[in-house]
Amino acid sequence: DKASERPTHIAYVSEQDGFDANWQLSLLASLDQAIAKEQIYLAFQPQTRLDDGAIVGVEALVRWRHPERGVISPSQFIPQIERAGRLKPLTAHTLRLGARAAQKTGPHDIRVSVNVSATIISDDDFVAFVQENIKAGGGHPGWITIEITETARIPSIERASRNLLALQRLGYHVALDDFGTGEANLSLLVSLPCDELKIDRSFVVLAQHSERARMVISGLSRTTHLAGMRLIAEGIETDEDREMLLNLGCEMGQGYLLGKPQFLPQFLQLLTAVVDTPDRKLSLY
Ligand code: C2E
Ligand code: MG
Ligand code: MG
Ligand code: MG
């Protein structure tokens, strides 16, 4: 069994494994059962300060442990579920699981970041939907960050803004995911209420070779800080990545160098080991 996440996705199902239309239909048909049987679960990846490795948060990433196919990654079932109009039940489940995890992490002043696809954030009932499921999971708004993914696909910026503002007033934080991919653009940064901006891994990779990309990150650092927001970089794999980002003014990050996505008990073990130290620092550096 998968004791911890591999640094690559090789363990996951690939197209060649017969990931065909029939298989996708059977996935959809088994969604409710998979939720009920807890085959759909969350992996938790630490978010740390880049200077000293202190844990500042944790992102919850959904996984599907299929009885025949093993662990399937979200990019291989979220799109199908969305096309079938089943995203809400799945999100209800991840919000509840995130809230349940936050019962353990919240008291340590660490927020759980739950990914939510932008396609549902303009819904009239979105605020009530989030509240209901966070409460059902025993969570508290002050322990949760709503991380908006697929940001290019917000049905209505106006309604989304209203909803996100309402969530902020209730105590939630809002994060914009995948910034710099063309998905998440500058006008969204201007118009959406948010507390945190996440620089996509592809932009971090680009920055290693592009002076212009480095200038953009440095500019984003100033912009987000002036706006009172946090900036966090994804996909930090090497110490060079970490140092470059620090030098550009990005103070937080996640990635395999800082911690892999892991089962909740393992993350909690790490957290309690670390909170016992004076500054809640990982012993990475
Ligand atoms: P994301 O939110 O940008 O998540 C980051 C992805 O990068 C995760 O893949 C994570 O495992 C991976 N990753 C973390 N550190 C590193 C690193 O150092 N190097 C590399 N190469 N990759 C790293 P994952 O878990 O397969 O998730 C993929 C995407 O699926 C997520 O991208 C997010 O957009 C979506 N997703 C995940 N969980 C959920 C969910 O609960 N609901 C929705 N709607 N979407 C989700
Ligand atoms: Mg994310
Ligand atoms: Mg991301
Ligand atoms: Mg990303």
C-alpha cells in the first residue's frame, strides 16, 4: 500500500491503462458509493515559510482509492465528475473531510486549504453550501481557506466576488490557485476578494531560466503585500527554487522539498513534532 506519496505521478492510472469512456462511466456510477465507503479521501501537503521552514498551513488534495485501479489523481476524475454535473456532492465531501482535519490543525493556528472549482463559486447557494459542510465536518471558518482552482471558468465574476466577500466576513480565507498559468490572470487578481495568491509550479520552473519571469514574481510579491495578501509558490522541488523565490520576495511555499502530500495521521505527527519546538519549524534547514 502507498505509505507516502511518490514525487512523481507514476503510481497513478494512465491513458494506456484503458482509461476509456466505459471506465469513466463506471467511475461516475460508483461516485456515491466511493464517498460512502471513504475511498475518496484527502492527502495533506504542508505549506511552509521559505526562510525557516515553519509550517503555516496545509493544502488538502483529493484522492480516489479505487478497489481495482489503485489511487487515482484528481486530474483523472474531477473533469469527468464536473461534466456529469456531480461536482457539488464531491465538494461537499472534501469540505467535510477538510473541516474534520481542521479540528486537529485549527487549534495550532494552521488553516486547511480546500480546493474548490471556480465553476461552482458563483452559485446562489455557494456561501450556505460551504457553511453547511464545514459545520457538518465540525470545522470553523477561521480554520479554513477556500482555494479557488480553474479560475478562468468563473461563470459570473460579480456573483463570485459577492460570495467570496461574504465568506471572508464569516472568517474564511480565500486563495487564488495556479496564478501565472493563463488560467488565473491579472483582472481576476484585481476583482476577486482574496487573502492569498498561489504562484503555479510552471511559473516557478520558468523563473529558473527567465529573468522576465523573475521580475514578474518580484512584482507580484510587492503587489500582494501592498494589498495585505500572502504570496505562496507551488512545486518547490529544489533548494535553488527555494532560494530564488526567497530572493524575489516570496515568503511561503509548498512542494516536494518542503513536504509531500501525506495521510492525515502522518501530517499530524509532523505537526505535533514540530509544534513542540519553539518556532514550529521543520528540521529541513
Ligand atoms: P493544485 O491545487 O495546484 O495542486 C498542486 C498539485 O501539484 C498537486 O497535484 C500536488 O500533489 C502537486 N505537487 C505538490 N508539490 C509538488 C512538487 O514539488 N512538484 C510537482 N511536480 N508537483 C507537486 P494533485 O494532487 O494531483 O492535484 C492536481 C490538481 O487537482 C490540483 O492542482 C487542483 O487543481 C485539483 N484538485 C486537487 N484536489 C481537489 C479538490 O478537492 N477539488 C477540486 N475541485 N480540485 C482539486
Ligand atoms: Mg490547489
Ligand atoms: Mg495550485
Ligand atoms: Mg497548480
